[in-house]
Amino acid sequence: MAAYDISVIIPIYNVEKYLARALDSLLAQTHTNWEAILVDDGSPDNSGNIADEYASRDSRFKVIHQTNKGVSEARNVAMEQAEGKYTLFLDPDDFFHPQLMELCFNAAEKEGADMVTFTYHHYYRTINKIRHFLHLPDSKPSFKKYVNVKSVTTDNIFDYATEYSHPKDINPKWAIKHCQPCFRMYRTSIVQEIPFIVGIRFEDFPWWSEVLLHIRRCTILNLPLYYYYPNPKSFLLSSNTANLADNLEKSIVAAKKVYENAPEEKKRLWEKRFLNPFQHYLEKKRKGS
């Protein structure tokens, strides 16, 4: 039997401005049987000390300090230590809705799901991008209380998964959108066998592509449970076009290898809904648009 219901994986690097907010969102969870594994990836700021301070107050926080090895290695190290039945990923500049663990855990247990998906709070991210542009302070988040939640459960995740924001061949309400690992909860025994590739950025794409091949049952919650913060210092928002394109190309090459021997129908849908959008994005970046 797992020691915890849920393990939360949090890689940490230069996020002293945001980390307490992320960790406070765990303390605010209505589901309390969790552990959080915080990997201080050689952060030169005060992030490691903040992590240690939370761990000194609550034993559910476990801190690992290491020399800087990148986000993939930080997540891999944490995943090796995870003792929860399920795993969540949280980027340290983001935070959770207070009911995220409760809703995901209950759905997984009720449906026997290997994965439970949710969405991020689009308004919160959009309004803060606008406020940053106008040099205004961040908007305060609001949290709706959810009861009698509706969901869809499927034994074929490829019928619902896509990289498109507005898919034409999937019901948008129940689409499993994008490859960011933070937008779902996973059965730990599955993701512990799928490490992130070290040494590339856009590491989410090949990792998520491989995860898709191992999910037997998925429950979809169309709820904005993740608060995705537009950190101007993040890789995506701070990198130049050439750097983005080079790293994206490496990610595409790695993901293609995952699907070399995949079942034909799954490979076809993955190419249509994930590979093609990424290649189109790469072409735009190469052209400088």
C-alpha cells in the first residue's frame, strides 16, 4: 500500500518570489494525505532556504538539494523518491486550486483511472499577462467551490488528446489539451518508468508522447484547477526565437523515436494531433514569425 495518496513533484530554481505561494496552495488542499518532493536544483537565490523552512514546519515537505542539472533531472530525482499512489507535477511559479487533489483522487479511485486530467485557469493567466504588459501588480486569484462534478472516462486516450487549443475533430469540452505534465494526475507506477530526457528543453513533448502509450484509462475533468502563472523569466517567455526553434527540433526528434514502433492507429492520431502542430510551430519559428 502506498505511503501517501499523492506525491507532488516540484523542481526549484530561482523562484524565491513565487515558491511560498505554490507551497501554501498545497497546505490549503482539502485532501491532506500527500507528500511534496521539492528538488532545489542548485538555485542561487533563497529558494532552497524557503523549501527547508516549509519542511521544518510540515513533514509532508521533503527537500532534496543538488547541483544544477536542469528541470528534467530534478523531476527524475523526485520521481524516484515518490511514495504516493498518484503523482502530480507543480511548477514552483504556479499553484493549485484548493480542491485539486480531492477532485482528482476521488475521480481516479471511483473510475479506476491511470490519469485524471484538468485544465488551467485561462482568465488568471491572460489577465496577468496583460497586467504585466501595463506594469500593474498581479491579479488576485479566485477559487470556486466545486460540487457534483461531471466527468468523462475513456479507455482510449487517443480519442481525446490533442495539442490544438480549438480542436475540430474532438469535443473541445472534453479534449485533453497540450503536453504540459502539470495539467493531470498520474498513477505513479506508470510515470516512474518514464523519465524525462535530460539535456533538452521542451522535454514535456517526448515525455507526454510516451505517457500516452501507457495510459489504460483516463478520467477528464473540465475544470480550471491549475493556476498557470506567466513568469516573464520562464524559458518560453524569455528565450529568443532561434533558441526556441533549436530546442523544439531536438524535442521533436526525441518524440519521433518514441513512436517508431507504436501501434499504427495511435501513431496516426499522435502525428495528426501532436507532431503536426509542433512541426508547424517549428516552421514558423525558423521563418522568424
